[in-house]
Amino acid sequence: MREDITKGILAFVEARRKETGGYAATPSLPATVEDTYNALRILETLGNTPTHSYQQDTALKEYLSRMAETDWVTARTTFHVLYACRLAGMSVDEDRTTAFLKCRLRKSLDLVERYYCAKILREVLKITNDITGKIATDLALARWRTAAELWMILYLADRKRIYRIPQRRDLIAWLQACQNSDGGFGFLPGTTSYIENCHTCLRALALLGARPIAPDSARAFVLACRTGSGGFARIHGAAAFFDATWHAVSGMALLVSLSPLA
């Protein structure tokens, strides 16, 4: 990534850091868990040292500590809190986290909840084997409508089997067909390009060992979403936010690392 782009992103993140801890959607708003998570993911992916070290940010740790002590409602928010704690160099209450997962998995969960339960298990607790069969998904039997749903199913599937599944080439072709003439990706083939769809399709293709038909066009679409603030918007001409900037940074990193076409 060009140095001027990286500096702009870091300035965008720094302008939204709150002295009281955490990160906010705009400099005038209070911090939120989701914005803090996305900000730290951006810094983690860039691998650069900003003007302050978030792992040495006492106010950030105090903010995350308060958030971690609240009642956990959804697996998504819980993952955001716990992963942010890990990035900040904080310890995680593994017994409480495991108890939360077991409680959630006793219920009939939708795809999103199972996906975030798996992320807590694998990316926070670093446990590779699922604690119950409810997290795993049989890719051959799974049903999905959008690229986001397909990505979550692929994440939940047995990684060792993905390269051997009969429909792998069909899945790759479908994801590649989500790319539009503007270089971006839609929710499914023939739909409007948004930066979050670019990130989703790129990481799904990466998991399948493939890449987009037009990677240079994909990168051009992402860069066109850059704003004067240094951050990125969902589409060209819109306002920049942390989630869109995280999708942009991770998407560009994927474009560098994706394997040759399958």
C-alpha cells in the first residue's frame, strides 16, 4: 500500500480516538465497541506504528475492560469486545467465554450467531476443534443467498475438505461473477458494488484458493472509495466510516496475497 494512503488511514483512525478510551464513528461522537474493534483491526492489518501505541493506551484498556464486564447479548458484539481485548494485549476470561459459548450453543442459532461463536472459539480462545457440532456446517447441504452468507458457511466448514468439495469450482465461478464492470462486487451477481462485498468476496475466494477475474479493477474500485479524510466509504462519494475502512484495508491486503486462479 502506498505510503500516502497508509498515512491518511492512520490519521483517520487517530482523529477518532477518544481520550476517554475507545474509538468513535466521528470525532464528535462517543466511542462504541464496533468502531473500536474496526479501528484496531485496521491498525493490526496495516502493521504500522501510529502516533500512539494502542497496546500502551491505558484509556483504551479501561474502556475495553468496562465493555468486557457488561452482559454479553449477541455473539457478534461479544467477539468484537474479546478480539479487541486480545489486540490491546489484555487477558480474556476464558472460563466465562467458554460458558457463554456453551449457553449460546444450547439454543437454535441462526447462521450469523454460529459464525461469531466460531470466531470467538477459533480467533479468541484459539481452539480449533468445535466444542459442539452446532458450530460446524456441512457445506454440501448448506443453503445461502448472498456472498456474505456463503463466506460465513465457508468459514464454518471443515477447512481440510474445502479443496475437495465437488462444487468448489462452481462456488469460485459464482463469487467471480459477483464482480461488476466497475471492479467492485455485489451482494450476488448483478447487484450494486459496495466495499464490504469486495472484502467478503475476496476472502471467500482466498479461502477457496482462487482470486477475482479482474484483481486490478477490484483494487481500483476500493481506492476510488477513499475520501479526503483518509478513510474509506462504502461507495465512491459517500462518507468514510471505520467499518468501510477496515473492509478496504483488509481487501487490499487480500489482493496482494491471493493465489493464482484455480
